Amino acid sequence: MFTILISMMSLMSYSGLSKEKIRLDHPNGYVCYRASHPLSMNGKLDDPAWKNAPWTEYFVDIEGDKKPLPRYKTRAKMLWDDTYLYIGAELEEPHVWGTLTQHDSVIFQDNDFEIFIDPDGDNHEYYEIEINALNTEWDLRLVKPYRNGGPALNEWEIPGYKSAVHINGTINNPADIDKGWTVELALPWKVLKEYANRPSPPHDGDQWRINFSRVEWLVDIIDGNYVKVPNKPEDNWVWSPQGYIDMHRPETYGYIQFSTAAPGTEGFIPDPTYPARAFLIKLYEAQAAYHGKHGKWADAFSELLLPIPSDAHLKRTPEIKLTSDGYEITVQVKLKDNHTRELRIRQDSKLWVVH
């Protein structure tokens, strides 16, 4: 779960390297085991290989603890082999409906299930896939988040993509009560590698960033039809909380850890650099606020008035370098094995490991 708490008193009285006023919690993590055989897909999640795949936690509101738990349960599971990343999801729903049948429609105008994948966790070059209960799919990829100017490349397609949906009830029939719907997807590694900047298929132990979202609209039944309740925004339920009503913040996505071990025998290993990553995002936000107030970027860490969180394990004060485009902020993280990892962020929120 992703939360960052900052003491405003500490920000106002900053003097040196305060280390106790920011808490940086790790997003959800999932161990993805290898499938015992290529999956046959009918949307039912009844292929025997799925028995070895653990479920994720049930989804929560996109803002996390700020909002109540969702009305209906949602969960997902994953497997992989040398050809595909397999994703299955189960969505509880008393009234299953869908209207969109054209590929690359704006699927979230219906209730849907969504996948976001940032393979190398740099906040740039990530994938978005949406699917509704009619098995209509929208695939796109983003060069960078909308907050940084995008753009979304809607013309992107996924050769070899497979999906199936199963309705546990009847679709578009308000006269009965349904149990929900399940979905299966197979995403080819040869396509995901375009933005991966790392091995695809992954190696044992590799971690990618991924999150899932479910869009749910409130509806009335009028004259035997489902009609959206006017002036009511959609609900957004996710696996790993974003903290904002915005799925285009890749820094908050969960982690998927690929494993070749026997199913159920490995535990998830938290990313030791995550607290430093989250702190870099806070520095990025502080720089934006500073620029908005002063019309220029801060060129010294002390100007940003942020305390250093103790769990970031920084080796020294963050360094700011102004560039022709904006700035770069670098931090060095001391790991438990006494090795040092250097991470950097720039003005368009791209965050990467230098070494």
C-alpha cells in the first residue's frame, strides 16, 4: 500500500537533514509462477494451471484508506511462460452489462477491467489495456504520463494477444441477478519487450511494475435497460492503491516478481530502493511547486524544504543539477549488503537507476 505522510510543522521548520517525518510504504507485491503448460483460454479460469496461481488481495478504492471498501469484490492472478504473461481476473457483479463492441473504443465508459504495465519502473513508456464484459479491448501505450504531456499512442496493437470473458449469469438482462464475470488475457513477451528495456520474457527473480484497475458505474434500471445514474462519477477500484484518482502515476504501481520455483514456495522480496523512489517523487513534486512560486527550478536541496525519510537509507544529501531542459535530482541509496544504488529523476518525472 502506498502512503506518504509529511509533517507540515517539519516542512515549516526545516533546518538540516530531518529524518523522521516522512513514511514511505511499499506497494503491493505478487509472486508470479511459471505455468505448467500453455493455457487454454475460455474466460472461466478453469485451466488446471490456474490452480497453482495465488490470488492477489481484493481490490480497494484507488485512493486507498481515504475511501470505503468497494461494493463488489475484485481480484486477479498471474502466470507466465516463455511466450506469454497470463492474467486472470474475477469481478463480482450483480448486474453485468456492456455496450461497446468496437475495438479501441474508450472502454472505461462501460464497466471494465484494466491493466497497466511499466516494465522497468521508470514512469515512462508503459502499457494500458482495458476490456469490458463483451470482450471488447482497448490497447494503448504511453510515452510518458499525461501529467508530463503524454502522448498516448492509440494506434499501438498487440499481435498475438488473446483474451476471453465468461459471464456468470446473463449480460444486459436487468431481470435477473448475476454473480459476475471473469476474464483471461495472454500478453506476448515479444510485444511487451518494445518498452521493457530489459529481458522479455523476464529472468527468474526479475520484478516489473504493474497495477490493475476496475471501473464501475452506478446504474438504474429504466424501462428494462441499464442507465447510468446522471452526475455520478465512476468508482475506481485497484489492486495496489494509487493515492490519487489517477492511474497514470506509474510510480505507485504494484510489483510483480517472476519465479521459476515451485508454486507457493517463494515470498515476495520488497524493492530496497522503493522508499528512495517515493522520496524522489516527493522531490519532483516539490520542484514543481517551487517553480510555480519562483518561476525557476531550485538548484539546492535545502530550498525544497523536505525532510529526508529515515527508511530511504540515503548515503548523502540529494544532489540537484540544472540542465538545459530542467533538472536532474540524484540520490544514493545504501543497501543492506553495503552496496550503493544511485537513482535519478528529472523534470518530466522519468526515474531511473544510474547504477
